[in-house]
Amino acid sequence: MPVVALGSCAGGLGAIQAILTKLPADCGMAFVVIQHLDPARRSVLRGLRSRRTPFPVLEITNGIALQPNHVYVVPPNKKASIHNGTLSLGPINRKGTRQPIDDFMADLAATRRDEAIGVVLSGLGSDGTCGLAAIKAANGITFAQDPQTTKWPDMPECAIKAGGVDFVLPPADIALELGRLAESKVRRARRQSIRQRENELAALFDSSPDPHLRYDSSLRITHANAAWGKAVGLSPQSAIGKTNGELVLPPAEAQVGKRSIAAGLSRQSVIGTTNGELALPLAEARVGDRLIREVFQTSQPQRYEVSVPSSQGVAAHEVRFVPEFSPDGSVAAVLAIGRDITELKRIEQELRQREQELVELYDNSPDPIARRDRNLRNTYVNAAWERLMGIPRKKALGKTIEELGLPKASVRLQKGVIRQVLKTRRPMIAEFGHPSRGGFAYEVRHIPEFVGGQVVSFLLIGRDVTEQKRLQRLAAANERDIRALSASLITAQEQERRRVAREIHDSLCQHLGALAAELGGVAAELPASSPARQHLQAARERAIRAAEEAREIARQLHPAILEDLGLPKALQNLCREISQRQGIPVKFRVTNRLPEVTIEDASCVYRIAQEALNNSAKHARPKNVRVRLSGTRNLRLSIHDDGVGFDADSVRGSGGLGLVSMKERARTAGATLSIQGRPGHGTQVTLVMPVRGETREKSAYSAGR
């Protein structure tokens, strides 16, 4: 931005006014008015403001920024200076000669250099002479008012005699010359801006990996970058000034182009030359020219795909024609930006091939497959779907499931599944019946398909599970039969145990007791020293021990205490025996009100407790065992030891029947059995048996006392 310093004395207001009123309002210059005044005189600020000028008139304040097309007036008794585009004020040196015009112009020359312009108008003395000399030395421009046009010619005459003035003109002509200077500076600034922009664009184009060409309105190339030259095998400079039809490929690329055309890769006609070279395909050149003209006419970008022969074969390029606008809004040039999309085309071709393979895979699949959009309209169905539904593919595509006439129940089920898939964004499996196929069952997997993170369609893959369902029903029936048989065997086993135990207790034990009594009576009739008496007494002791062992066997087969005194007493007695036999503290506790249970349920609970305690004593090496019986509506048995523990999964199927028999007994009785253990953390066995019956108060017991 040029800065013009206007220096005058008190009588220079008319000259200043004459200059400012003759300049255009958008000249792009800033004006600073400096007057050589007596301190008692007022500045020209009021006078300039009272007269019409095309510029705003401001009084300088500290730090005010210079703006183009503005006038700045130095206030009285102040000294102005300029630095980095701002004006500052300081006190006037009252000692010596005051030269405010020289001071400001010297400062202006030092900071603005060739953008400094000095004008000395009418006045007395020599203020301004040195200032103009400084501006001229800095390659700025200087003016002096023609002395013949002023009553006070001293200031301009001194400057002219010193040789520091470029133009000596009347004020009106100074204004005309300043206008020409402003216009030339604007043009020069615009040219510099254009050159800078062109240099920046050229640097951008040349560093771009994509080919770039710029066309003028006559469709001739004004710029080509290195990437373009590399793509077609030409020097970028050789393309300048040529049209597309005048570009000629090198022989190597020409032969590649001939082979490509002969192979059917490009069917465009070509222009041959006598020296064996090949020009760009004529059809492609014409298409490019047509699109460039459209950009010039419509100001809208255009897009085109072109095949370019290269040393590697035929390369596919996408070319975008983009308008470049001039300041008046018209299209000044067209920029062609190419991009090698050969790899993209190859990927697209592979993708189409994969899609075709996928379609063939779907069509040859024995499972019915359909793809539906979010509105449940079919966008694809395979041959198996056609056979299943009995609907031709052409008729099915674009139709909803309602329009296909599917049963309402099936439609509701499918819509519900789709809503759930949309909500969870996860695949779901649903089972559908197909009444038209004699009750066939199909399991359909609903798979969401995403584009941009949104579910856009669903892939439905069905599978005939009719035979699978039949086998499952058969397996379930067999399992029920096996469980019924198992329950019968357990019941029969318990009944047989009870019968054998009763026979042993009522018959064998009685006979052994009678035998021991008879042997004792016979021995009593013999002399004390008789060997026979000693043998009979020994036989009597064996008969007594046999009776006790038979009684223990009977108790093991079926504890009579279970029927005589009930489950709590039987469990208490069991805990006491385990504690005494194994030397392990086993604490038993009964809490809450217990329901009455059948002998079968009581026997089940007792047998599971018996097996659990024996396993704990045998394998866990516990220091303490706690047994608890509780419940009101449900009977709950809990057994916990602090032994070595075990991993239930690791011993499953290892050959032992203890855990299997416990679980089978619980299942047969309709109870729930949980066995939890970790190595080093003991084992917890919990049995929950749902029963009904009257309750009675039970107190706590502690086994092992």
C-alpha cells in the first residue's frame, strides 16, 4: 500500500483540497497531512472535514493503523512517525529549528521504501526538502507544487533546487499523476499476485502425483506437469501450446497403443504419422475437447474416463475438468486433473468377479437364500428358494413378504426377528414351518449387511431341519424312556435293599442270635476245663459277631432309623458314624421348619448325603465338614468341606459312578443338585428338593460329640 506524505504550511489547505478531490475513492493509497505551523495555529483537520473529499479524514492518535483510501492529519504541537503500518505521535523538539515535514518523510522513506511518496506544497522556509531527498534515495516518488501556482513558493523552490523532486506540477496535475501511479501500482500488484498464484499453482501441479493440464479458451495447453509427462511418455514442455489432437506419442508408447488396439482393449480410431509414431486416439481427443468446451460454457466441472497406452499396457485414467475463474466471474482456464485408476478398475473387476462367484455359489447352494432390504423387499433369491416357495425369481424380486402371500404368522415372526436384528445389529436364528411341504421345518439365519456402519439389507439363509427335528424328538423320547427306566431301577434297588435288609434283620440276625444262645447253653453244661467248652464259647462269640455284622449290613442297605425316626435323625446318626469312623469333625445342623417328606424323597436325600460324605472322607482329606438341613417349602441339604477340592469337569467321565449316581438320584426325584469345587478351596454340595407337607420344629444337633 503506497503512503503519500502531503507537507505544507498554513496556507496549503487549498492545494491539499485540490489534490484529494481529484483522486478516485478507491486509489488504494493512504494520505498523511503534515503542516509546518506555528504552535498557536489550528490544524487543517476542520477545514478538510468541512469540504467534500472522497476519503474519510481522521486525526492521528497513538497506534492508529494505516488503511488505504483514508486521510490522516497530524494534530498541532505533535510529531508523527510511522512503523509497521501504524502511526505514532511524539512531542515536538522546541529547541532548534522545527522541521516536522522532513522528520516524517525521512521516517516514511526508511519504513516504506519504494512505496513512499512525498509531496511538498506551498509554504515558507525549507521544510520538506530533506524529506523528499530521503524518499527519492529510497526509490520512492517525489512531487513539488509548481512555484508559480502559489503565493508562498519557498518550500517547493528549495526542494526543486536541491534536486530531490521527480515531478513539478500544479496541485490538480499532481492528483492526476498520483492517480496514474496508483493505477500502475494496482496493475503491478495484480500482476505480481497473478504471477505468485501461477507459481504456487505450478509448484502444486508439479509436485502432484496426478497428471495435470491447463487449457486456455482456444483449447490449447498452457501448462503440463511432470506426472502427465511420465504418464504419456512426453516432455511436459513439448505439450505447451498444443491441442489434444496435436499431441503425438513416442514410438514405444505408440507400439503399445497399436498392440492394445489390436487386442481390442481400445476401439477408438487413431491418427497415424509417416514416421511411425501414433497420435492420441482421435475419439478420446474429441471427447476431451467437447468436455473442455462445456466447462467454458457452463462453468460446471466435467468427468471423463480415458484409456492411455503406456509401457505397462493400457492405463485407465479418470480425468476431471475443473473451471478456473477470472475476477469478473468468467471461466479463464480449465484445469484437467487425471488420476490413474487402473488399480481401482482391477479391484472393481475382481470385486465383480467375486460377486459373480458368490452369486453362483448362492445359486448352487442346496439351502434357500434370499436378500431383503430394510423394507423386507426381495433383492435376490436363489434357485433353492424358488424351488421351496414355488415362486419364480422374476416374480419374487421387488416384492415384500406380504405381497408374496406368506402366512400371517410367518410374516409377524419374520418382522419381529428383523426388528430384533436392527436393534442388536447381530445375526439371529429363527425357526419357520412350511405347511406347503407337509410340515417341513426350516431354520433361517438372519444376517445384517452393513454399508457405512448402517444396516442396509439382510441375508436370509435357510436350512431344512425336518430330519434333525425328528431325530431330536426321537432322542428326547429315548432319553425320557432311559430316565424312566433309571428311576424304576433306583426305586427297585431301594425296594430290594429294604427287603434284603429286613430279611437280614428279621431272619438271619434272629437265627444267628438263637445259635449263639444255644452254643452258650451247651457250653455251660460242660466242665470249665473241658476243651469242648472253650470251642463252643469261641463259636458263640463268632455267632454274635456275625449277627452284629449282619445287622450293620442291613443298616447299610436300608437304615431303619430313616423310617423309624425320620430324615434329620438318620442324617445326624450318619454324620456321627462318619466322624467316629474317619476321625473327622462332622457338624450337623437342622434349621427352620422342615416339610414332611416321603420315604422315597428321604431315602434320596440320605443316599446323596451318604455318598457325598464318603467321597469327602475318602478323597478330600478335610479338617472339618459341615452338614446343614433346612427349608420350608423346599428341602435343602448343604454339605461343605475344607479339603483339597477338585475340578468337576476334569473328573467327568473318568469311570467313577459316585457323582453320576448322586446326579441321577436327584434328577429322578425332581431335585436340583449342585457340586462346586476348586482345587485347594474345598467342595460345596447343595441339594434342593421341592416338596409339600406339614412342617415341624427341629432343633440343632452337632455330630461327632
